[in-house]
Amino acid sequence: MFSISSCKKKGCTDPVSLAYDNKATKDNGTCTYPENDRKTLIYYTTGTWCQHCGDIGKTFVDDISSNYPEAQIIRLHKNDELTSNMGTLIQSYLDSVNGVMGCPNFYIGTNSVVNPNINPNNFNLLSSAVNADLLLSSEVNMDIEYSINGNKITIEVQSKLANGVVNENYYLSTYILEDGIVLSQNIAGNYDPNFVHNNILRMEVTEDVDVFGSKLNFDQNGNNKTSYYEVPLDSTAGWNYSNLHVVSVVWKDEGSSFRFVNLEN
């Protein structure tokens, strides 16, 4: 008498989960899904030539970073060595919505909040705007994973509609940022050659001409997984790949404008 048994590999069998194992044939409950987690996006317009960006602007950035770990700052450099194509497109959109605000300037999503040069003591204005945004309910929750192999990056973003949210007009943009860039910065008229620049926008992974990326199509359970495979990184501009990080942002198209919804970093 012979006994034949089959062994099924256990793991996550849901393709929309970031824990998905394509070799698994039996689900063992290890699938992961985004938790309800609200974060906020701050665009910061700056430039190495801007004398107030190195003092008042830096103070605002440092205070926000210290007080609000849920806030993600993305620096949009204008007319200097750190200017990117996507940063210029985003700045053009912000200018079309708010008018040209100059440097330094802070935006919550696409809405201008404060220019420290005009209101040097008004950090409370920015702080209040961040607090108000973080108190909003999360319409779309997110998780993200990424890996760098050589000069290419692979990114997976899972997005999930919150309970009761209707699946319509949500868009996803995914940015690559770099920290730890040492480059001379104007500080109140004097240049510091050892100034460290963080959260520098290098690129949007699709380099799409649309500032707000691609439309999200959710399944019947409100899930979406967007994958970017082996996206080439710039190998000529001196990027430090070990200092790169990824930020994915969800927007909602409201007809005449786009509204920031949530992000994952």
C-alpha cells in the first residue's frame, strides 16, 4: 500500500497585498492591507540663491519636521542646480492656483499657506494648517514598498478606499526624493558651502507630463496595487542611491482643481 500526499505552499494569495507570494497555493492569513493613517503633504518652494530660504525658511522646515512626523515636506527648487523637471511642473501648477508667491513659500497640498519672508514670525499659520489637515478623515489608505538594484528602482503601492468612500476620480503620483545633499546655500546674504539639503524632489517615477500622475482603478473591494518595475535612476547627476526615498501621493480630481487626499512614505 502506498500513500501519496501533496504539500501546499502557504502564504498570502491576494495579488493586491504587498505581502503577496505568487508561489503560495494556500492562504495562511499573512496578507497585509493599509491601515487608517492620515498624513499631510507640504510643498516648500526654495532655492540655493534665496537668502531667506537658508534662515527663516530652514527654521520653519526644522520646526515642522520636529513637531509633525506625519507631515512630508517636498522641496521644489527654482532656478538652481537642484531644480527638476517635475518640480518645475508642480510649481507652475501651484502658481496657476495661488499666483506667484516667491521664495521661500509653503503649501499644504496645492494651497499656499505662508511666505516666511513676508510673515517671519507667523509659524503658527503653517502649524495650524498642518494640524487642520491631519484632522481630516482618510479617504484612501496606503502602503508602499520599494527596492533599488543597481541604477533601477522597483516600487509597489497599495491603495485602499476607506469605508463608505466612493471609487471615483482618484489619482496617484509617486515621487523619488533625495536626502543629505551638500550644496552651498545663501543664508541672509552669506553662502554656507556645507549646507545639507533634504527631501529634494528628483523625479516622478513615470516622468508623466501630468502633475497628478495616473488614475487609480479600484477593484470591487476598494483595493488597488500599482507597480513600477525597474524604473531607471539618473546615473549622470551624482545621485546617492542610498539616500533616496519614495513618496506616493493620492489626489482627487474635483473638476476645476485637484485636492490632496493622502500620502505614504
